[in-house]
Amino acid sequence: MDLRWESFVYAILAFGILYWLLNRYAFGPLFSIMEKRREMIQEQMNSAEKNRAEADQFIEEQKQALQQARKEAYDIIEQARITSSKQADDIVQTARNESTRIKDEALQEIESEKNRAVAALKAQVSGLSVLIASKIIEKQVDEQSQKELVDQYLQNVGNKS
């Protein structure tokens, strides 16, 4: 093989010129496009990371809001339970007070009716006593003095019992 140094120099010179032309007109714009593409991808990655962080923060906020809503709902339910229990106790206490009042009134009314009945019975007994005594003794005693005697007798009997 016959190597010629001129062709070697021409090849090196052609390669150098080609390299310079490619570097100036092809590699520069190509590298510039590649750098812009790299920067755009980096920005997209940064934006995606930022969006993911914001989404994580939003999810955490939503979890906290949900937890707070659950706590508030539990507090409302608990307050309603306490209020209903208190109202039930108040209703029961009111019913007890009312039943005690009605019972006391009934006892007073019974006592009053008993006293009226005893008084009516005393009146009837004294009238009957006068009538019986006047028939038994067959003497004329006025009814007023006999009634006073019977009333005195009944009071003595009533005091002894």
C-alpha cells in the first residue's frame, strides 16, 4: 500500500475543515437545541416535583379537614346525646314532682272529705241520739240540750281514741 503523505494531509485538512464547518454550523445549533431541550425537561421535572409536593400538601390538608369534620360531628352527636339525656331527666323529674303534688292534693282532699263525713256522721248520730233518748226515757227534753250532751260525749270519745 502506497501511502501518500499528500493525500493524508489533504484528508486531515478536509477533516479539519469539515469539523470546523460542522462545529460552527451544525454542532452549535444542534447542541443549542439539545441544551434547550435539557432545560425544558429539567423545568418539567421541577414543575412535576412542585405539583406533586402541592398535591401531597393538598391531600394532607384534606385529611386534616376530614378529621376535623369527623371530630365536629362526634362533638355534635355527643352534645345532642347529653342534651337529650338531660331533657329526659328533666321530664322524669317534672313527672315525679307532678305526681307528688297530685298525691298530696288527693290526700288533702281525702282528709277533708273524711272530716266532712265525720262531721256529718256526728250530726246524724247526735240527731239520732236525741231521738232515741227521748223515746227511751220518754221524757220531754229539749233537742238543743240533748244535742249538746251528745256532742260533748262524742268529743270525749273522739279525744280518747
